[in-house]
Amino acid sequence: MASILSDKSSIKSYFQNTASEYEKYVGSTSSRLAAAALSLLPLSSYTSSSHILDSASGPGIVTKLILSPSPEDVAVPGLPISPPPRVTGIDYVPAMIDNFKANKASLNWTTADAFVQDSQDLGRFKDAEFDAVVMNLGMFTLNDPVAGAAEMYRVLKPGGYAVITTWKTRRAVDVLQAVVDTIKPDGGLRPMYMPPEWLTKEKLISIMESGGFPSDHVKSSESSPNWECGSGEGAVKALRSPMWTTKLWEGWSPEEIGRWDDEVRKQLSDEEKETGTLEMSAWIVVAHKA
Ligand SMILES: C[S@@+](CC[C@H](N)C(=O)[O-])C[C@H]1O[C@@H](n2cnc3c(N)ncnc32)[C@H](O)[C@@H]1O
């Protein structure tokens, strides 16, 4: 079955086309995971002369936690970092960087900057430039993740930390897949497919080790940032957002599209209908440059 993220160029155009919706639909889940990742860094050691890279930044989910007051459901001691460090965001999708810059302007991030840049090629940064590199939900999209990890190692100061994340389980994607399988039993597109190896901590660990981080300096942990939609109908609404459906529904008949919401309702458990929470769990790997 083909996927809406079938190759690296479709991933780029997917994020270009969905950039304006990213924060609205998945920003809070992503932010909870980013907060868990940031909590593993020595936040209290950073100062105004520290420099942090928000790699594959999207609209600046990580930067927002570092520089702005956290949302109510995030309580990580040391966030936001004060006084604010310098933060640089990079993303290879121009629309994501436009959204980063809009956040910078509206939230007055005076110490942040952002550039359109592939995370695999950090050539614009000098060796030992950063105190920390954070890549939340980005490593699995790189053409050459080991090269990306080696670049992280190069741009980190000795003693610096890189933290990366990937999904472990994705109930939202399982629901989307089940609905597609029901409406299109002869084969629709696969929603948000990730090769199974990328849902393991071992993959993240081996990438960081191959990138140059010593194995005894690479540690993994887990987090459950869940997708909180407020109510069952909130989940139904979120799962029909153009972020998921624009590409999936290409070539579908009005009758097939008309069945979507009901099929989503059938997939949700009683508890999910009551709470609007879809379980999402993730791996976090922190690597330390000695
Ligand atoms: C799932 S989003 C994560 C965004 C953000 N880090 C967060 O915490 O929500 C993945 C992001 O990685 C970006 N991306 C994917 N491949 C990239 C690459 N090779 N270089 C830079 N950015 C990339 C996408 O454009 C998208 O903004």
C-alpha cells in the first residue's frame, strides 16, 4: 500500500502544504513531547551566552518552550530559560520558517533567529557552536540520519547535549489506517507511514552512536504526550483535518468521503469517545558529547 509520505520529497511537500495547520492540530502533543525532551537537559546551566539549535524546528515548538511561558499542561522546572539563551531554528520547509518568524514577532523572541536549512547539513554553523541541539520528531525524515547525527556531534561544544525523539506508538495513525482500510479495502494511501524500525529506541541510539557519540553517553527514555482532543467529537473533528485528509482523500468519491466521520466514530473506544484522548507514546534519546 502506498503512503502519503512515500519518499523524502513527498515528506517535504507534505510539510510545506500543512505548515499553516501544524501548530493548531499537533502543536500541543508535540510540545508536551518537546518539554519531556528538554527536561533531560541541564536547563539551569544555560545562560544568555548559551546557544541552542532547534533543528527541524517546524514553527518553533521547541523554541517556544525555551523562550516563552509554557502552556498549562507543561510544568518543566527551568522553562522558559531565564535569562533567555540564543536559539536558532532551522527547517528545510520555507513555510515552517515563515511560521517560526511569525511566532518570533508575536511572542517577542529577541534572542531567536530562523533559517531555511536542511538539518543534515549544518555547514553554516562552525564546530562547537552549540550548547545543545534539540531535534523533536525530525530525525526520521532525514535522507541520511547518520550524517545528520555526525553534524550534530560536530556543532556541539564538548560537554554539550543532543536530544532527539521519535514515536513509539501512534493511536491517531492507527485509527486513520483502520478507517482507510474500511472505506478503501482495495487499497488507499497509508496515512503517516513510518518504517517500523523508526518506532524503536534502538534505531535512535544506533544513529547517534554511528554519528560519533560514544555508546556510554547515549541514553533513552520514554514519554506519553498523547493527543488530547477534549472530547470524542473533538477527536473526530481533528481526524478529518486537512492535515491528514487532503492527500488521503485524493480520488475518493463524495460517498466515500461522506462515510469518514462515522467510520472514525466506530474506531474510537468508549474511553476515547468520553475523554477525546488518543494515546501517543514516544522515545527520547539524549546524547552527550564528552
Ligand atoms: C513532525 S515535524 C516536527 C516539528 C517540530 N520540531 C516539533 O517539535 O513539532 C517535522 C519537521 O521537520 C522538518 N524537516 C523534515 N526533514 C527535514 C530536513 N531534512 N531538514 C530540516 N527540516 C526537516 C519538517 O519540515 C517539519 O517541520
